[in-house]
Amino acid sequence: MSERFLDAKLCEIEINGMKNVLHGELVFQNINGLIRNSEEGYRYNHVTGMYGNNGSGKSTVVQTMSFLRDLIAKDYFLPEGRKKRLASQHRLLINAKKNMTENRFLVFLKKEAEAVFLEYSVRIEKCGEQYLVSHEKVRRKAKEEGKSWEAWKIMLEYDRALDEIRVDGRKLKKTGILFTKLMAYQEQREKSDDLKSFFFDDSAYDLLNESCAKNVQDTLCDLLEFINYDLLTLEYDQFSETDHWVLPIMVRLPNNYGHIQGMLPIIMRPGEKQFVPALLYSVVVNVFFQIHTVLKTIIPDLDIGLKNIEQVVDKNGDDGYSFEVMSSRNGVEIPLIHESLGIKKIIFMINMLVDCYNDPRINLFIDEMDSGVFEHLLGQLVEAFDQKAKGFLFFTAHNLRPLEKINYKELYFTTTDPENRYAKLSIVGNNNPRNVYFHDLNLGRPKGADFAKVPSVSQIKLGFMKAGKTRNG
């Protein structure tokens, strides 16, 4: 296994054929700057935000990263619910007219004595009644300390149409053992209707690790390590579609084996205690210590904590602890269920935000980060990340306060052109980014596709009037 990297930053994303995004590109880091200054020091961009009208393609970015992560990740990192989702719901993201999606991301990894760019691309097409991986490629560009950058090299490539596999830049012989086994694994996946990466499926990954040279092994391990541990997504439906009495808290904490990562469901039903096994109790305590620490900073009179803690044995004879989660304001306790949506949303994402702020390897994508969050607080959070975070945060939002808190060059906006869905502001002089955005929304952009339109007041009034006439016959 290759050495664990010290830093990881997503640099680029390209999306084709996902929902209403026929084509869209996002650039987070200056690639040429990284290549020139990978040893001397490069100032990373730590925050990127996205804005646009409802249904204009913002959430597609976060959903696409979830899609790619689930496609590549080891099975044991995917709870059963996410496996089922990959097999069903994820496919609904693929544009119905094109019946094909092609996506790419580029990540920069910094190790102790080496810097590496890895580019992953995958094409998924509808074949008959199912979607299959028709093309997959991993490219690598590396530089050892004190040496020059190597040229880009194709480390892995699979082409279903040409019936070809390339490993370490060389095309495999169709009569060879490695080619035969890899194609046999792919046939099994296609028969099982399992949408999974060609190279990162568990069987193929293990075979390549056993059979290939060290640079191929390092490429596989580095990309999988990044996907499994350092690419995190918080989609809005993870928060909104849970049981009314359950609050999901997204958790990622270090342990002796790497990290504990997943969702911690917190029961909010008044008077009902929650049981956790003894082995997980320290994780719960750690999570709520982080929640307590951050909440006391951003909402001084509010505290969330574990109450009525008891050491118990459950009905199966397992040792553990039972407790209630209570909200406290100025010493007055109330059940967590009665807190506002905004407080619950902050609790939902706090642990991941803490990790992103402190760990230079974390790349966190949050959809509708502003949902229920006070405008001024949102601006303060985003500004703090922009100034001092070590990881990278991508967020979508409707609230425009961050336009006044971070550099406009760190913001993307959705457009009316599905072939060029994402664009940045063009600002001359010291014009206010918020004012420029509203100007371009109302009057159109000087160059390129217009930003996603918002209807005029007269159009809205006309729509309501027509609906009223229909209702009244």
C-alpha cells in the first residue's frame, strides 16, 4: 500500500449528461500554479460556493460527486442503503435524453517526498435496459522531491466498445490471464445489474494490486484512499428525508484503524432513551463534545448534550449505554425535537465541517448549506473557512451573504445554457459582486450564456391569476 498523503485537493470537475447539465466545468485550484509551486508553497483555494435559481443544476454537482464516490468506493464503505441507491436512484440522475453520462475529476495529492496529480474519468451508457461502464480511465502525473514533473501517463484504461484494456500505458493481450480475468469480472457485474467501476470493483482491484507494478498499485491505492476517506458529500435529502423523530449526524472520526465514518442516528422522541454499544460510546461522546464546542462559539446561549446517561445491558445481552439528547438554553432543557430546523441542520453537518476545517485532506461538498441557517452566521462560517480552513469546502446556497464575504472568483453561478451550465462573474473595478449578480440576472450577461433566470413580479402575478381561474372553473 502506498504511503498516506499529507494533503489532498480536488482541482477540477467536469460533468456531462447528469440531470439538466449536458456539460459543465468547475475549476477549484490553479493547476499551473500547483505544478510550478508544489514544493515552494501554493496558496490553495479553500472555499467555493455555487448559486442559481431552483432546479438550475446546483445540486447536480454534489450528487455527481456522490455518484462517482459510490461507483469507486470499497463495498464495506457503502452501507446497504447506499448500495441499493447506486443500483437504482443514482441511475435516475443520468440525463434521460442522452442515456449516457461522462464525468471527470482531477485531484492533487501531496506526500512526504512526492506530489501527484490523478485524473479519473468514466463514461456510463445505457445498453438495453441497464446502464454499464463503457469507458474508464485513470491518468497520473507525478514529481519526486527535487526532480522535475513527469509527463502525463495513462495508468489504467478500459474501453468496452473496442474491447481493450490498458495497464501502465500498455494494451493487454486478449489471450493473457489478466485481461481474461478482468473481463470475466465485468461479465459477472453486468449479469448482476451491479453498476460499479471496472477497475475499482473489489475483485478487479485486488487482482490488479497482486499483478501490477508498484506505480499502478500506488495509483489504485491513492485514488481509492482519497475516495474512501477524504471525499465527503452531504446531500440535502440525507437531512430532509429521515424519520421526523430521528436526527442524522454525519460522523468522521479518527481511530486506531484509520477513521470511523458514517451516519449516527439520534433519537429525538421526548422521553425515549437511545442505546449504543459500549464500543461506540466513546465515538458518541467525542461527536457531542465537538458539537458542544462549536455551538457554544456560534450560538453562545445554546448547548446540546447527553443527559440521563446509564450503563445498561440490552435485550441481546450486550453491554452499552443509554442516554437522551437534550437542548439547553440558559440552563433550561428542552427535547431536541423542538429546536429549529436551522439548529438541527448545523448539528447534522458540524462534525464534517470540523474535519474539513482541520484536515488538509478533506474535500467536503454540502448541498443547500444555508437551509435554515441565519444569514449573518452563514457569512461568518464561510469567511472563517476561506481564511483559515485546511481542507476544501464546496457548498450550494440561495442566501447571497457569502458574496460579500469571500472573493467573487471563488463563486460559480448556474446559467441558462445546458451545454455550459456553470459560469463566474465578470467584475470590473471594485463593483459589489452581489449587485453585479443581480444586474446580470435582470439584464443579461455581457458575454456568454445568461445566468439562470428568475421570473419577473408581473410573470409571477400572472401565473397565480391563471391558476386561480383554473381552480374556480
